[in-house]
Amino acid sequence: MKVLVTYYSDTGNTKKIASAIYDAIDADKEIETVQDAKVATGFDLIFCGFPVHAHSVPSKAIDFIKQLPQGQKVAFFSTHGSQRGGQLPKQAFEHAISLAIKANVLGHFGSRGQVNQKVIDMLLKSPEHKAWGEEAQSAIDHPDEHDLADARKFAAGMVAKARN
């Protein structure tokens, strides 16, 4: 089995999760940023990670996702300042899945990640975004060891699913 772990990371959060996923894979594997992963062919499974930006997939990851080949098995992962299972990361995964219309999406995993303080300050100044800014502040120590352990479990589960 040949696996590609690819990611886009602004602050290093998504890179930490990508590394945990990569380390958990017991197969022929590669790890690259989405900017460097020019061709996404010849892999039995592709993990694709990104930070959630404004409820969505950041533009730097969109082109990579759109070019996934027909039937390509893919598993998405993201980092975000929201609580796991919150509305913002769910919307980002829905966006990613809609971009990968030719691919076979096996699953997705979200992890909290520290948000840039400038972004938090901006949110806190805006009445309509203040609650989100307060929530994002609580992600300061993430991804933590529990998040990384969960990412490794996710990776093992997706590899097992891809083999079936």
C-alpha cells in the first residue's frame, strides 16, 4: 500500500497533525505540503489536511483537492480553534467533500489548534464574532498529546478502511 500525507499549514498546527498521521502509518508513505504535491496519482490512500479558514477550506488547499483523481481514496483532516464537532469545522469538511467530487472520501478528523492572537483580537473586537474569539482563545495549547494520539488512531483506521 502506498500512502500520501499532504497538508497546508499556516501556524504549524496542521503540520503537527500531519506528522502524527504520517508516523502512525505502517506502509510505503510520503509526506508533502499541498503546494509541493504536484501529482496525486499512484497512491492507494491520500490524507489531505488544512486549517479551517472562515468555515471553509483555504484557497491553497482547494486546487489540490479539486484535482484528486476519479475514485481516489482520501481522508481529510483539519485544525481549528473551535470545539471538536462544532459547526465551523463541519462546514469546512462539507466544503472539502464537495470539492472532491470524483474522489472516494473515507472519513475526516478535526483537531483543535492554536489560533493566531491577531485573529483572536480582531474577533473579540467584533460583537458578532466575539463568542467565536472567546472559544478560539481556549485552543491555546492545541494540538496537544491527546489530539496527536487521536490523529494516530484516525490514521490507522483510515489505512485499515482503505485496505478493505
